[in-house]
Amino acid sequence: MQKAEKEEPLEAEPLDDLDDIDRVRDDLQSTKQMLALELRNREALERDNKRLLARLANLEAELEAARKAPPTAATAAGEAVAPAPDDKLVRQLKV
């Protein structure tokens, strides 16, 4: 009888090890999926940042070109001219 009692825990132990291995495998798979998702999100964010930086550079170039353009009749007469929407957008993006 004592032999049977001693053998029983030995048989249960491999099952516990397999359960632990399965649990670790599942955790690793879940972590891998989360990391892949995070990587895709980071790449999308980098693409958006590059696109926005290019747009900002274009808007700044347009603004600089508009400042260098000859004054119109309204600005030469000293009349107040509302800032162009691009000026507002550039100021907002710089903040």
C-alpha cells in the first residue's frame, strides 16, 4: 500500500509539468501577439508623424513664399488683412 501512495504523486507531477508548459506557451503566444500589435501601431504612428512633418514643411514653405510675395493693394494701403488660414494652422501645429 505504501508503494501505491508513493507512486501516485509521481504520476501527477508530469501532468502538472505539462499544464505549466501549456500555460507558459499560451502566455508567450499572447505576448507575441501583443508585441506584434504594438509594432504595427508604432509603425503607423511613425508614418503619420512623417506625413505630418512633410505637411508642416510644405505649409511653412508656402507661408514663406506668401510673405515674400509683393504686397497687394489692400496691404499697401495699410488696411488690416485677416491672417491666412495657413498661418493659423502653422501656429497651431507649432504649439
